[in-house]
Amino acid sequence: MTDQPYPANVRALHWASTKLGDPQCPQLKGFTWLTLSALACHADDDGVTYVSQRDLAERCSLARQSIMKYEAELVELGLISKSPRYEGGHRTTDKIQLELAQ
């Protein structure tokens, strides 16, 4: 992870902020919402990010295993989708799509 600030996607951050307290997502709170917000900070204009779980864990001051748990909860809630990626036959960071239309 670099020490340089990263540009936040305002649209994605706004979308994430509207999900907190949303009656359609009553389970979204605490660290799950923090994880969603961190993903939104890394997303491009289409809501796509390739941020690593290690970087998210560092940004959120959580263990990587916790990020894995919260990402799984976000998938279950339908707020993100994940696609594995491979380079040279090795697994790399997942493609994570924020479901901005949701």
C-alpha cells in the first residue's frame, strides 16, 4: 500500500452512506458498513475496485479474515459482487463491483 492519498469516488461514497440505516439493509452496520465505505473509496466511476483484502484491512484497522467475513456479508446483502482474477495462473485481487443501482 502506498502512503499517497487515494481519490475517493464521491458517487460511490454517497451511495454507501445511503445504505446505512436503509430499511432494506437492516443488517448493514458497524464493520460491515465500514468495509463497504472503504470499498467505495477505492471504486472507479463504474463502482469497480480491485483493492486487496490486505489494503482494506489496513485502512479499516481490521484483520484480513474480518474483511473476508464482511465482504461475504456484503455479497449476501446484494451490495457487492466479486469475481476472482488470475494472472499468470496465480490468483490475484478480486474484481469487486459495487451494486450502485441497488
